Amino acid sequence: MPAPRHWLVKSEPDFFSFADLMAAPGRRTMWDGVRNHQAKLFLRDGMSLGDGVLFYHSNAEPPGVAGLARVASETYADPTQFDPASPYFDPKAKPEAPTWFLRDIEAVEALATFVPLATLKSSTKLSGMLLLQKGSRLSVTPVTAPEWREVLRLGGLKAR
DNA sequence: GCCAACGTTGGC
DNA sequence: GCCAACGTTGGC
């Protein structure tokens, strides 16, 4: 698979919003807690340092894309899998052979206008977007270059 | 709060 | 390996 240059990650804004990322030290955070193997593979093997990331608010009113981020680290083991106090603790994970991996994500900028899910759905250019496919629940998905450009256009940003 | 669509678990 | 039961996601 040729490496996609763009991704979409979901976050519940009540838990961690794009504004929270902008306000974080260095405007960055560990994208921890991913506990789905397909999403893990995208994080560990699919992403490259500097790839563009659409930051999507799920379980929100309304749901939609709030901002742009970038992949800000190489992959490394998600430390929460080894922390019994963490909700993401995985008793089967072994430090010598970690199960779960992550990347750091760094905020770039908010979209000029939030792009609600309904707007994404109304764009024929986004009809193939993985996020919009029936039954799609992955929290990390690849985004094609045309999809990326279209979301930026809808969000009122020039292509970058 | 409802529920469709998935993923995971565990008995067998 | 099958599959029913259960848990989770996430839009509405």
C-alpha cells in the first residue's frame, strides 16, 4: 500500500477536543488509547512523520471536522497499555512485545469554519471517504488527497 | 435514550 | 472453528 499522506482521527470533544489540543503544551499530545488492531496498524505502519491529520469530533453536537493536525512523532509503544491505573490498561500486553502503538499528534490550525458531518455527506467529492461508509467505526482512517483538499475547501482554508 | 452495525469474548 | 451473547461506537 502506498503511504497515504493524510488521515482522519476521531475524538469525543467532551473528552478531548481540538481546542484542547491547541491548548496542550506544545499543542501536541500522545494519541493514546487506540485499541483496535486496524487503527493501530494505520498509526504504527501507515503514518509518516508530518502527515496531515483531520481532527474529527465524534459523539458531538454536531459531529464534524474541527481542525488540522499533523503526525508529530515516529511510532512508539502506547504506555497506557502497561498502566494498571489506566482505562486503557491491557493485561495481556508485554513490555518486551507491546501490543498497542501510537503517534504524537500536533495541532496545526482550526478550520476557518467547522465542517459538520451533514456537510461532509452532502459533498459528492467525499462519497468514497472511509469515515462516511456505512458501518465505519474506525477511529483512525486514511484520507485521499482529493478528499483532504475538499474538506479544507469546505472548512474555508486554502489548500496546503 | 434508541438502536444499527461492528468487534470481542467465550462456551462448545 | 463456529456462533450466540455481549459490549462499544456513534449518529440521530
